[in-house]
Amino acid sequence: MMDQWDKAIRSAKASLAVEGLHLTPEEESLIKERLQGKISEEEFHKRALNLIHSHKLS
């Protein structure tokens, strides 16, 4: 199952790269936690918004 998640992450990162975007290690970790069912969708959204706000402040 891990290979499937890693493949999905690599595919998403490649798609983002085409657009000149990238995932930070924190974003990638958050996505993996959600894909693995370690956090709820609600927690994912909460933490994603926190990451967005923290990047805007830096």
C-alpha cells in the first residue's frame, strides 16, 4: 500500500512541477498522513490552512 501512496505523491509532485509549484516537506507529510488515514479530513483541512497562513507570514 505504501508504494501506491508514494506513487500518488510522486505523480502529484510532477504535476505541480509542470506548473512551477512544489510541495514543502511539511505539506508532503500532511498529505501522507491523510492518505494513510492517520488524520481525519477535518484535521487535514485545519492543518493545511495553518500551513498556508504560516507561509504567508514568513
